[in-house]
Amino acid sequence: MKPFAFARPADVAEAVRTVAAEPDAVFLGGGTNLVDLLKLGVARPDRVVDVRRLTSREITDTADGGLRIGAAVTNSELAADRRVRERYPVLAQALLAGATGQLRNLATVGGNPLQRTRCVYFTDVSTPCNKREPGTGCSAVGGYTRYHAVLGVDAALPDASAPKTCIATHPSDMAVALAVLDAQVQVLGPGGARTMPFGELHRLPGDDPTRDTVLEHGELITAVDLPPLPAGARSAYRKVRDRASYAFALVSVAAVVADGEVRLALGGVAHKPWRATRAEEVLAGGPVTEHAVRHAMDVELTAAQPQPGIDGGNGFKIPLVTRTVVATVRDLTSEVPA
Amino acid sequence: MPAIGFGTPGAGGTAASVDADITLTVDGEQQRLTVDTRTTLLDTLRERLGNASPKKGCDHGQCGACTVLLDGDRALSCLALAVAHDGAEITTADGLAAGGELHPVQQAFLDRDAFQCGYCTPGQICSAVGVLDEVRRGWPSHASEDLTADPELTHDEVAERMSGNLCRCGAYANIVPAVQQAGGMA
Ligand SMILES: Cc1cc2nc3c(=O)[nH]c(=O)nc-3n(C[C@H](O)[C@H](O)[C@H](O)COP(=O)(O)OP(=O)(O)OC[C@H]3O[C@@H](n4cnc5c(N)ncnc54)[C@H](O)[C@@H]3O)c2cc1C
Ligand code: SF4
Ligand code: FES
Ligand code: FES
């Protein structure tokens, strides 16, 4: 591991100034992703700036009936909060489906959405990877693609040697729930504070696969705001994985069903938490039957691009994500609410 | 917490290792030590403090053998930088038997024959202590059918909550009853 200086400044403003001033400085939250990447030689910062004790560790009620979650709140604390369990079950379920108790006790709300991809080539410094080493190519194309993207990739089969190719997925479960809840992210940067819709935080690889999000260097997540859900809304998270526990998603679905509205976000299928806006539009105002949901997902997935691979490829995700959406929506619309 | 800083990288970054002064309370004893900023809590405990009860199974957060109680909550010591936990209170499986009397979870592992080679056991035991505390606090899990109800120590609840501790010997069939016994359920 490369040596690094370590700082825990007096407050968030100084933390932001410190990171912004050095191109190779990084923030540290719970460390469950960053420390792993330091050991692997994937992250090579000169300075690590600890923000876990600087940002808020509180969950507070907001004037509009929602919640504000401080960036240092742990994934465990958030999942255990009564208000979250009662009002935002999709979020509690997504958190509880992620990692393990020992990891969730360390993992923070600020760090979780910013964890890097679990693409096996990204974490193996001996292989070409455009996200880790720009311009070296993408080892995943035609390699192990079981955990890779089918949405948000070019319609043409990606080229392994092209300098911008990346078919990685975003691994966070919590982020899929925050996308469906229309959460807002509070950000403090060297130029001041800004608020952005959670759905705009993550980006597709586009012309720069090294960037997972739109945050600029030195921008710190200080809190995440949840707006209230419509009266009577029901929500759920469903995750499909290779093991019953302690495994990342093959696909996952976060859904909110309210009067005349179905909201859907998909995990494990794209470089970012994927809000299924096309499917939502198809379903808007109409009856939420199994047939309608299948049709809506067909529309959503018209541009899906299954990836061949030495592990059999990931084409299975296309029918799987539709079945998972159908099952999740069926549960939300058929059960009698307590 | 006062602001702290160790090391001042120049334009080319830090070439040499950076030392940090920290204080930890481990199994009730205060320890002042100087560690390289890169040192994990796991390596601090094992290599610097000679406490070999937390084990290094994978060093990447994937096995749970390094589990300790960090400020009361179970946590992986292999993914925690020591310098980031300056001031923390840590309890290892070793410290659970302080005074020579076994902790109820340790006794339950003996009673139920919940290990074979024993390599994963200190991590399993710290994790189980954390699980019982989380259940007492009413925390739900992925296995909880009703997110808002108080959880019970059913087989599925224990198996899910303990899923972060792998056992290569496959002693799971006895670990689950041991955790239930320690929780007063069996
Ligand atoms: C074996 C294993 C299994 C896992 N399984 C799952 C799973 O199933 N589902 C899942 O969702 N996750 C899973 N995880 C990932 C885990 O949830 C993340 O590592 C964790 O949420 C990251 O949070 P952290 O606070 O530890 O972040 P850190 O590791 O501290 O930081 C992550 C990144 O965010 C940056 N950062 C941290 N805080 C801030 C902030 N406030 N503002 C701006 N930048 C910040 C850091 O610089 C770093 O780049 C797993 C991890 C492991 C090791
Ligand atoms: S998919 Fe992305 S992260 Fe994985 S090897 Fe290709 S460029 Fe790297
Ligand atoms: S050694 Fe920490 S999880 Fe394996
Ligand atoms: S008892 Fe041998 S690894 Fe668990």
C-alpha cells in the first residue's frame, strides 16, 4: 500500500478545502470500500481525510414530513430507524439486503452511494481497465460479465480495446432505493453548498468511465433528504443474488406503488441505479396488471444489450429483471395493508 | 474531537511512510502507540498488541474472522484504519472472558460444539455478541417478515444475522443453536 498522510480537520468546511487543494486527497467514511481499494492498489491517495466524525450522525424530521439523514449515519442505524422502517420500507429492506451486520455498522450514508464497482477487473491491477487506468481497454468485454451491465451500454457490442468502453454496474443496494424515493443529496464543495436530485448523482460511463458520479473533486456529501411518499403509498425492495445472503445483486428492484403511480428503480443492470422512467410512463394512470407491468418492462428493455462472456454472459438478466419487477409489484398491489 | 493531521505530502505525494500517535482501549486496557497510517485495526491488534484472537482470514471484508466489538458494535477490523479509530474501545473474543469467566456466548459455543478447527470462532463469538445486542435493541434483518415488529431468534434470523461469518469447517448447524442458547431461546 502506498504511504499516505492522514487528517481529521476541525470541521466539514476545512475537510472540503483540504481535499479540494490536493488532486490525490480523498475523503474517508467507514472505510469498508476505500481501505479495501487501498490494499489492492486501486486507490493510491497522498492524503486521506477522515470525515466520519465531522458530518452529522443524526436522522431528523423535515418540515415537509420527510427525513434528513446525516452522512455519518451508519447503514445499520438507518435500517433500524423506526421512521424508516414504517415510512420507507424500500430503504430499510435495501440496506438490510446489503453486505453484513459487521459491514453495515461501519458503512456510512455518505460512503455507500460512492462505493466503486465490484467489476473483478477493476479490482485486479494486473488487467486492463478503462475505469482504473484510462485508455487501457476493458477486460470485462467478452470476459466475466455475470455482474455487468445490460442497460446504458451502446447498442453495438462494446469494443474491448476502445479507450472509453466500460460495462460495469454500480453495486449499492441503498442507492437503488434512494433513486426510487426521489431523494435529494446535500453536497458541500469548495464553491459552496448545493442540492441535487439523487437520480442525477450517478452517471453513465460516456466519454469518461473513470467518473462514477457528477461530483467534482473535493465535493462532500453532507446529508441525504427523503421527501415524504404520497399518502397510502407502499414500497419494497427485492434483490436476486447468487447466495441467500452476503452477496451483491445480480438484479434488484426498488418499487413504490401509490394511487395512479408506479415508480421503479433497477439495480445490477447499469453503471448507475437505473430509474425505469419508460416503464413508469407506460404504467402511469392505467391499471397495474401483470400484463401491463410486463409490457412496460418490454418497453423499458428495448435498448438492453446483453453481454456475451466466458461465464455464459449476462443475457439472463433481461427476463430476470422483468420477473423480479412483476413479483415486487404484485406483492405491493395484492397484499392488504396492515 | 480536536483536529489532527499526520504527514505533509508535497507535490509528488508522500514517498515515505507516515506515523500517527493513537490511543486505543483494548479489552479494558488503555494502549498508546505509534502506527503507520496504513495499519488496520486487525494488524494493530495482532502484530502490535500481541492479541491474536481476531483472525486474518481474507483481509478484504469477505469472511468475518477479524470481527471485534468496536465501541460496542460488531465490526470488521480488517477494513478499519487504526488511525481513524483513535480513542476507540475495542473488545476482542479474548477480552470477553476477562476475569477468567466465560461469556455466555463462549459457554454456549462449548456446550453446543459450535466449532471444529476454531479458526473462525473468535470472530463468530464477537459477531454473536453483537447480534444478541442488535436483537435486544429491536433491529430488523433481511429475514424479518415484519420490519416493524420486534425480532425473534428463529433459525432463519440467526442464520441471516450471522451470514457475515464464514466457517470453512461448516459448523453452522451447531453455531445457530449456540447463538439461540446464548440469547435465552433454546
Ligand atoms: C464483502 C463485502 C460485501 C458487500 N456487499 C454489499 C452489498 O451486498 N450491497 C451493498 O450495497 N454494498 C455492499 N458492500 C459495500 C459496502 O456497503 C460499502 O463498502 C459501504 O457502504 C461504503 O461506505 P463507507 O462509509 O465504508 O465508505 P468508504 O469506504 O469510507 O468510502 C467509499 C467512497 O466514498 C468516498 N466518501 C466517503 N464518504 C464520503 C462523503 N461523505 N462525501 C463524499 N465522498 C465520500 C470515499 O472517498 C470513497 O471513495 C459490501 C462490501 C464488502 C467488503
Ligand atoms: S467494465 Fe469498467 S470497471 Fe470493468 S474492466 Fe471494463 S472498464 Fe474496467
Ligand atoms: S479478515 Fe476481515 S473479513 Fe476476512
Ligand atoms: S471451525 Fe473451522 S473455520 Fe469455523
